Amino acid sequence: MISNYMGVLMLNEKELDLRALTVNRSLASIPIGGRYRIVDFVLSNMVNSGIINIGAFIKSDSRSLAEHLGTGKPWGLDRNTNGLHIYQYSPTGMLQGDIKLINNNLGFFKKSIQENVIVTRSNMICKIDYKEIIKCHEASGKDITIVYKKIDNADREMLDGTMLFINEDNVVTETGINLGGQKEANMSMEMFLMSKDKFLEFMKVGMQRGLHETNFEMIYEYTKSNDVNVCEYKGYLKRIDSTNSYFTANMDMLNPELLSELFYTHGRIFTKVKNDPPTKYSHHSDVNNSLVANGCIIDGTVKNSVLSRQVVVKKGAVIENSVILQGCVIEENAILRNVILDKEVIVKKNSLLRGSTQYPYVIEKGSVITP
């Protein structure tokens, strides 16, 4: 039953290829889709599925993420029993990955009444119903279930991710790293279901062996000598692992069918509420196929773009195929194409910024761009 499962979010995620966007924040707290953060998807998926006890294990320098999560109120997790619990890595804990941190916070698991865990990260943008995954897991009778996605563009997507080789009995026979050598692959979504005791057993063994690895790597090693079940997810999936994948995920949300799948099926995506006024559109504005959050002032042209809160687009400015984060100002006659602007960037009048769909031009937070 869903009430017997708790969520475990391991948010020490790889950020090397997202450096420009993670200088001042962790991957999980990167804004996406105009008014959301990446972590909102995994949290909302769990809450919509009925999971009400969640532990988030975050980096020690994740101030913006901790502020965004707060008490968990936007997800209905501000409660005396169960709810959202936040644990931070210490500098020494980071050296030993997830294993050290879990063992330092065993009290969270011991006081939780749930007997099973769903362990995952935040970087998989999807809309998943964990109730169906739990049915698949429990019907298998196996100790562990891994959620995976069958993709046909593995030569370009989810590189360095974990491939699963699966037999006719729906059991993992082998794992490997996706080096881009084939188009079709069964890719792990880094979502694992198992008993709480089995999960803590992994952590205990990891500490005893002095492993400097993540608990995910220990689970993949377990598949070499044990039967591990898999459950296929067939909906939309985008792993955020680079500026290109982040850019693509935002552009994908401009597709009405995908937008409906992500935000309106199996419940809503919840986020921290900010009470900005409605966006103001002047008679000069021209906005097409774009997501524009509250609090903006649009006096120019916006096409195929995603704008976060409080963005100002002045007369004559043109924004196309771009992602503009909170508080940016685009002055008169500036032109932006295939660009990602981090928060509070000022683009002076008559400036030209142009990237490509494969390599969007990224401007760091607080920059001032002149012609």
C-alpha cells in the first residue's frame, strides 16, 4: 500500500555541465517552466501519489534550495507527523557521498513508520504515478525494483547514465554506462523501490567497506548477483544534466500536449507561491507560443520563449527561443535568440545575443550586457 512507502531524495546531483546555472544554487533549485523549480516535479509526483513522509538530503551550500523547500507547505508536507525533513551534507560527508549522510541520519528512518522506501533524485523531469510503480514492484516479489525508460536516442541523450540489460522475465541481467554507442537503450531513471531494511543494509555495508560512492552504485552492483525487477515508464522524460537538456526541457513545455501531461495529469505540479501581480502587456507587445510568469512587463516581442517572474521587456526588444529567469531587464531594441539568462541580468539597448538550439548562450546571474 502507498501509505507504507516513504520518499528519499538524494540531491547531491552532478552539476559539471550546468556550471553557469549552478554557481549560486544546486541543480534541484534551478528555475524551470517560468515559475517552478526542478525539485517541484519529484516532490509533486510523490505527494500526488499519496507519499507524505519525505526526506530530502541536500548539499550544505544549498541555501536557495532550503529556502524554497521551507517547511514543505506548498506540497502539503508541513505536518507534525510525517512531512518533509531536510538533511544537509557536511564537507566531510560530501567526500563519502550518500552513504555517510544516510548513516549520520538513521534517526529519520528509525522514527518513520513506513516499511518501504522510494529512493530517487530530482533531475528527471517527468510525471509519474508511483502507485502504478508500487503495484509493479509488489507483484514482482523481488527485493528491489528499478524504474527505467526505453529511449531511441541514446546516442545523444542520457549520456553517462546507467543502461539496464533486461531479460524476458523482466529482471536485470547486467548494467553499463551509456557511452553513446547505440540509439536504443533501457535507461535507468535512478528511481528505486525496496524495503527500508534493505536500503539501510546497503548503507551499513557501505560504511563497513569504507566506500566513497553513492548508494545508487551499490544498488547497481547488487544486480550482478541478485534478481532485480524493473518497471517501464512510458511518459515524457528529460534528464537535466547539461545546459542543452535544461534548455530543451523548457522548450518542450511550449508543446500544449506535453504541457498538459506534465502539469495536469495525475495531479498538479506544486511550487512555492509568490504573490506577484499579473503580467502587464502593452499595445506594443507581441507574444506568441510562450510561457510568461506573473509580474512581468512586456512592451516588446516574445516568441517561443519561457519567462520567469518580474522580467521587463522594453519596446523594440525581441526575444526568441530563449529562457529568461527572474528579474531580468531587456532594454530597447535588444535581440536575444537561443539564450538562457540567469536571474537579474540586464541586457542594454541595441545588444545582440545569439546562441544555437544545441548550444544556447548562457549568461550568469547579475551580468550586465552591453552592445
